[in-house]
Amino acid sequence: MQLKNSKETTAYAVFLLQLINWAAARRGFGPGEQDWNYVEVRKGAHLFYWLHYTTANVSSFYERPLVIWLQGGPGVASTGCGCFEQLGPFDIEGQPRGSNWVQHMNVLFIDSPVGTGFSYVESFGEYALNNKQIALDLVTLMSDFLRSHPEFQSVPLHIFSESYGGKMAPEFALELYRAQQRGDLQCQLKSVVVGNPFTSPLDSVLSYAPYLLQMGIVDQEGYSNISRVAAETARLVYAGKWRQVINENAAVEVIKERTGNVFLYNTQRRTHVDDDYRYGEDPKLCAFMANNVTKTLNLTHMPVWIAQNATVFLKLSDDIFKPAVHIVTRLLDETPLRVGVYSGMLDLLCATPGTVNWINRMSWRHKQEYVDATRKPFRSDGFLEGYEKQGGNFSMFWVFRAGHTVQQDNPTAMSHILREFTNYG
């Protein structure tokens, strides 16, 4: 076929790009093109991913970055909580989400660790036992994903996460970068960003009492009781009794008793006394995933989708309270990646003061640039949404009107953070 002019050549090139896009994508659940699959990351251990190609008005999906989303828990499903409660194209009521990320970029939801969501193990011996194994499993998945989707090898890649993802994402980013340097895979990893992170569990627990006292949620007696429990948690952590600290950590129960059961994920949210919210475990979401998504993705013959697998949590119990701050330091010292932390200031579970404490103690080569940087307000349409401080390849965002799930509580601020790292391009 002979093309007569430059306009015709351009049109033909766009048509070819669209053909490539169509060949790679499938129709899934909801709007836009999608793809999904299992990857056997270890013998008998299978991770599941669900890719949502961007719905942005572009000639090629690959004009926009790829963002990986990792949920917390550990054991909460990214394909459920992340996609339908936070940042996917619409919710389980069928209502479109105006703040969805897919309108700007490609989003890859991964159910991690194995045993979470659609991911599964063939035997109990294949569950991950530590954060390092989780990271290596994710690298294996990405190696397979990038081989089967080679167009993404040259697309900017960003890892976003929240909660326990604040432990998983940094180590995953470090191992992915190292694999890239060894030539094991090709990708364009640019940043890792963690929201309301459980990166230093003890710092979170030690922040509970002062945070609640200063917010006026407890009085001095409540402060003393919560401080006493937190001190016992610290004693067990310092002694390296990792499983015991999981079994005997009574901080949440004491907080419930002393605060009248304040909502841990957003201390200012109005909740009813009969409400029983557990992160990522909405019964309506579970039914929706089983009755709708599983059927549409033709996964009815696979192990059932699990909102939060308690076995995943139990298998990791020797590792859950171990800090991952040293991994964040290694990212800053050993890689060129941008590292970001954002924190909804109404969260108690991973309270902002605890996060600020471990950041202030953290030491890396260019820390002084961060220390010397000016903390600035950021706004949207003239409204104050929070503060940011950036320097030495590290960024911290304090977010107004948001708790543990910033994307749900303040999507406007989250949009600012997302644009800061990805620029949607």
C-alpha cells in the first residue's frame, strides 16, 4: 500500500497504534479495555493482576504511565477495595467515580501477597512468610507481565500503595530496580509512593496516645491507659518477640474502650454505634465480587475471591511488626527513584505524627536537602488541601480532611499527589 502524503501517513500510523492496543486488550468488567491473568510466582503460588488500560483520549494507551496499586492488610484485595472502593472507574452501585485514576493513566491492580483476593496457593506451605518474599513474588509477576505486555517496557512506571502496602511497596520497588539493573527485565520505574503507611509499626502505636489527647478524643486518664499498652508493645518489639506482639497488642481494644469506639480510619467520620467497618471487608463488596466480577472475568472455576484472607495475616505474623524504614533509606541511597509519603491527618491507625517521627529519624545521603526545604501549602481552585515538603528525592504530603484512605476522603488532594509524581504522562 502506498501512502500519498504526510497526513495520510500520520492517519495510518494512528490506525496501526489502535490495532496494537485492541490486540493487547480485552473487554472486562466495566468501561474501557482490560486484561487479567494469573502468574505462578513460585511453585504452587499464584498472583493475580487486573490491568485497566487508560480511558484517556489518546491514540495509544502507552502515551500514559502505568501505575501499580497495592492494598494493605496484609491480605486486603487490591481488585476489590482498591478498584471498587477507591480508584477504579466506578463503584459497586454502578455509579461512575469522577476521581478515578484510569481516566488519566493505565492502572495495574495486584492481589498481593499470594492468597489475597483472586490470588491463591495450592498448599499452605506456599504462603509468604516475610516482606522480602512478597517483594520477590511481585518482581516475578512483573517480569511475566512485561514479557506478555512488552509495550509497557518503555512506559514510565510508578508504584502506589497504602497502609501495609507501605511495607510491601518500598521493598518491591528496591527488588524491581535491582532486577532491572541486572538485566532480568526491562521497565521504566520512576517512583514509589506510600499512603498512610505501616512502614514503622511501633512508631504508629506510640503515636496513638498523644494524638488522641491532643485531638481531645481522650482525657489524661485515657492517655495514660493507652500509653501503658503502647509501652508494653514497645517492650516486646525491642525484645524481638514479633509473634507475641501481634497476639498481645491490645492498643486498639483499649482505644475503643476509652474513646467510645472512635472510627480508627478517620477519627472525625460520623459513624453509628452499630456500624462494624473492617478495612476492605464490606459484605456488599464481597457479594459484588462473587456475583458480578468473578463471572464477568470468567474466573468461576478458580479459587473463590477473598476480601481479606486471615491466613495471609497469620503466616506473616513474625514479620508484620518489623519496620521497613531501612528499605526506604536504601531506595534513597541506592537508586534514583523518587520516594513519596502521603498521610491523611485524621487517620489513627497509621497516625501522621508516627509517620513524621520515623521520617525525621531516617538518614540518607541527601537528607539535608529535605531538611532545608520549605514546607509549602498546596491548593486546588483556591482551597487549601494540605502541605508538602520535598527535597533529596523524598516528598512528604500532609492531607486535610482525610483519614486512612486518602483517595476516598479527599480525592482532590490525591489528584495533586498523583500528578506530582506521574504528570499523567
